[in-house]
Amino acid sequence: MTRDLTIKLHNTATRKKEDFTPIDAQNVRMYVCGPTVYDRAHLGNARPVIVFDVLFRLLRHVYGPEHVTYVRNFTDVDDKINARAADSGRSIGDITAETTQWYLDDMAAVGALEPDYMPRATQYIPQMIAMIRGLIDEGYAYEAEGHVLFRVRKYAEYGALSGRSVDDMIAGARVEVAPYKEDPMDFVLWKPSDEGTPGWESPWGQGRPGWHIECSAMAHDLLGERFDIHGGGIDLQFPHHENEIAQSKCAGHGFANYWLHNEMLQVEGKKMSKSLGNFFTVRDLLDQGVQGEVIRFVMLSTHYRKPMDWTEKKREEAEKTLRKWYLQAAEAEAATPGPELVALLADDLNTHGALTECHRLSNAGDTAGLRGALKLLGLLDDLIPEWAAVQALDLSDVEAFLSDARATAMETKDFARVDRIKTALTSVGIEVQMSKDGVKLTPPPGFDRAQLEGLL
């Protein structure tokens, strides 16, 4: 723990970077909007998971794992899920159970820790009904034709998060114009369900919750009247997060002190879309042999508040760099993240700077520091990834590794490490030639690179 460290976060609500001061340092609380589980998570869905996983790891490092509570929800009642069930003939429960596990597996593959709580919306229907009833009683919501709607204009601060007035929103937004609405901007808290649609009994008839009320109810139930951080993609800033704030504040809850939003993802400089043929899921990449650590590295190479461009070149460079780092880190006995790296992450999650620091540690031959840095970034756990343990042992990578070790030795005048590597290589018949032009390794006829496993 390093509680004397000051974390700075860019608060969307104030539009500036602020010192992070938790409400209770013994229980730092964070809520992040999770997926609607009806299909595989596309690559863009992984970005907020990775961003807030890094923040989760940083908070745990600073305040202690037992003093941080992280909640990320699953929306398992939604019209997209209903449509998928109707099209496939499968039950809604089967679809959401399957896609929820898909999501957990894919996010684990990119190095994300599981949050402390992962509530499903369908588990919190009573809490949602209670919150809606309270909003009606206070005049912030009204019933109309089996629906319950929130009166947007009754909340004077509506639009503060996104920085727009209600009238501007109406002019520029696609809002549902329905005869039962008092105002076009009013949003649904509860809606009726027919026989073929999931529904629950309520004071307003058989129905189901609107999307926005879910997070307010779950955050309040699990994190209390007020909590520290609320996060998600910038696409959720309006209307989802704007609506969350309105209904929670009007229900008498303090809600979140800091709001963080990550920017969107592109592919080869273009918006990811099925029409452009550049739409793919995390599982698509994993099945193509792109490793989860490589996906994570590429994501971390761009600051979370900047648009991120996924390119094949970045993927190749990330894989090459990680192979080199894992080969180096395999030698380290200890793993303690250095203060320089922690300070970079504490500066509004400067992951690009953190990776630059990893390059410095690598070039300096600080294998213990490198291993600690990779662990805090979620790029390494207790074991070197299996894919790297084999794939990293390509002779060209070993040549680069030995060349770097030799360059460090020329500066420090300590050649013990270089001699140890040379001895290991020659023991399996590899000829080692070192000159001012670099390092060249010549394997014996029929050499199997598997012989290198565990050697270095």
C-alpha cells in the first residue's frame, strides 16, 4: 500500500483533472457500466474493461485489495435479448447465461480481474420498483398507459454532465416521441410487457424496467448513497449516465463523486462497422491466434481519453515487444512495481507513459522492475504466458535479447549475465558469434527450438 500517493483523475463532471480523495479510504468504491448480454463482446467493448481494470489494480495497489470495492453490472433484460430469443427459438435465460460466460471468458483472456460484484439486472427488480415508486411519490416521475416516465425538466441540473441544455438535446437527439409522454425528453423507467416478453408484477402492471434505472438501483444497493467513481465509455455519457444522475439525485442519493469516460475505438483509422468489413469480436482475434496480452498492450498504448486505433502494425509490434519482455522477466525472482511506474498510472492512468517506462526498464536490464511493472499493468500474472514461453524462443528474438544484454554489459562492465546466456546456448549446440555489428546465433542441424524451453 502507498496511500501517501496522490492519484489524479480527469473528472468528466467538472471537465478537469482533480486529486482523487475517496469518501472512505477503508472502502474505495467504483461502479462501471457493463455489457448487455446478447452476443459476443466486440473489440470496442474490451476497451472500458481494460481501462477500468487498470484503475482497479492501481486503487488496490494504493489502498490495499481489501479496501477497494468494484462493481460492474450485466444487463440481462433488454429488447435486443428478446429479439435474439425470438429469432433463435432459444430461451432468454439460456442466451443470457451463455453470453455472460462468453464475456467473462473473453475479458479474462485480455487480463481483466473479475470485479468484486457482478450484479445481473434481473436480480434487482424489487430495488428498481422501489426507486421508481419513490420518484413518483416525489413528483419526479409519472405513470402513463402502463409506462412510468421520468420528468426530465423537473431536474434543473439535467445536462450538466454532457454540457448541453435540454432544448439543444431535443434538437440534436433521436428521442422517442410517444403520445403518453408529457415531454419528448422524458425517459422510460418502466414499460409494459406482453405474454411473450419477460415481465414482473409491479404497481403499474406486468412489465420490465427501462435501461437507465438498472444501474442506479444496483449502485445504490451495493455501494450506498454516495460512492467514489463511476466509469464507462464516452458513448454512455448521454443519455445513459445523464439519466442515471437525474434519477439517482432525485431519489435522494448523492451518487458518484468522479466520472471517468474512455474514448472510442477505430480499426485502421476507420470507425468499426459491419458495413466496412472491419467489425470483429474479441473472440475473433483470440481464435485467429492474437493473444489476450497483445490485445491489452495495444489498448494500453493509447491514453484512455484519446480515440484508439487498432492496426495490424500495432499488433505485430506489441507481440514482438511482449515476447522480448517476457523472456527478460522470466529471469526475475521478485516483482515489485517501481515508484516511477506507479506515479505514471496515478497521473490519470497514463498507460502510454507506463509502457514507455517498461521499455526503459527492459533496456536497463532491470528484470525485477520490469516484471513488477508488467504485473501491475495486467500484462503478467505469476507465470509467463504459455504462448510466450514457447513462441518467445525464436532464435531471432533470442539474438535481440542477447544483444540487449551485451549492450547493458558494455556500460556496466558486468558480463556475468551475458556469459551465462552464452553458456546456456552453447550447451545445446548453438554457435554464438558477437561482434560490433550485433549477435548471430547458428543452430546445429535438426535443432528443435523446444530445446530452449527453460534454458534461459
